[in-house]
Amino acid sequence: MTTAGWAEERRENDDLALIPFEFVENDIVKHIIAVSQRYDFVVIDAGGFDFEIQRQLCKWPTSFLCHSALSVVKLNRFVTLDNVRNTNHEVRTVGVMNQCPSLPNQAQRTINAKGVLESFGIEPVPVNLYTRNVYDDAEESGRNIFEMTGA
């Protein structure tokens, strides 16, 4: 499910606050430039994969937050961030590790993955997002984790 789809599903539940969002398929770059004139911050969820329009969008931000799970396949996509820095020398690239294992004996995997981020010149955030059932439960119910109740 996309972020736009998730936000759209929330509209069907009157108990949840609306989250403003815009879904754009055409003239994305033109749209981002226009939106950035109206807001102090613009957040672009370009998904957890690499594609040409994502690289084009990286020409404008002052900060680029990328996220990745710990798999080698997912971490390899950070190679494309060199293109980002070649077109936008001022951008600050920051990486967050998600879907990290929560068992203490698996901590080295997360530490190693952060080392991979640093090898690409990406600043790892000091916290990790661990795999938790509540993330799936929240998404499936159209909520965020702070809106979940119960055990």
C-alpha cells in the first residue's frame, strides 16, 4: 500500500483525523516547486525504491531522508544517492534503518548496516525503527501507531 492509499483510507473512518496529502503522477517536479512556495516544509514519500523521478526530485531539498531495511538488496539502493549529491551539493542526506530485529543478539546487523550508510556518505540517525507487530496492525486499520489502543 502506498502512503497516499493509506491516507485515503483514513478518510473513510470518521474517528480518525484527516492527514492532508497530495498524490501527483504528472509534472511532479513542477508540482513540487509550486508546493514549496506555499509551505515551510515539503515531505516527499518517494517509496523505498529507486527510480528516475525520485533522483530528479532530489535536486531541490535541503535534506533527504532515506530509509531502508537491513537487507543487502535494500542497502544497495543508496549507491544512487551519489547522483543526488552530484546535482545538489548542499543536500544533507540522512538514513534511518527500519525493520531492525529487536533481539539483542542481532544488534550487530544494525550496526553493520549503519556502517554501510556511512560508507556512502549518509548520516545514520541515532535511533532505529524495530520490527513490531503494531506497525502492521496500524497500517491494516488505517491508523498510525499512536492511534492504536489495546494490547
